[in-house]
Amino acid sequence: MSEADVSMAEPGVLRLAGVLDYRSGPALRKQGKALITASGEARLVLDCSGVARSTSVGLSLLLAFIRDAQAAGKACEVRSMPDDMREIAEVYDLDEVLAG
């Protein structure tokens, strides 16, 4: 079983933790979108410091969360992206989009 979590660690800081893969992705997507929508902050940080391992699903989540934030009129940045996520981002030429 995949262990993963998304939470609003503090106002404006959405924290991803655990293993981001096809098993955890759908639930994290729903939870993260709801947290972003409910946040009253004008700026959002996607904190990946708690991510233990990620597949391309993790990048998909980040991109979806960035779109959610933009749709809600919030500025968004990614912080502490792990090396495995950064390497996948480079392959897809997304490293500048997700720079953080």
C-alpha cells in the first residue's frame, strides 16, 4: 500500500509527503484541489520536502496544483522538490516551470 499525504501545513503552504505514484495520485489530487480552493491566502507554496519517492504522477500533481492555484488567482511556487522529481521534470523540459 502506498503511503502519501497532502495537507495545508500552515496557511499558504501545501505539503506533499510520502510516495507519489499511481496508487496515491487520485486521492491526493482531490484533497489538494479542495485545500487550494479553501485557502484564503494569495500566495501558495507547494512544499515537497516530505516526498519520499515520486514517479511522473508526482509531477502531474504539481502541475495540476499549479493550475488550480492559478485558477483561484493565487501565485504559486514549488519548494524542496526531491532529486527524482527534478530529474523527471528535466526529461519533460518542465524544470523551469517547476523551479523552486
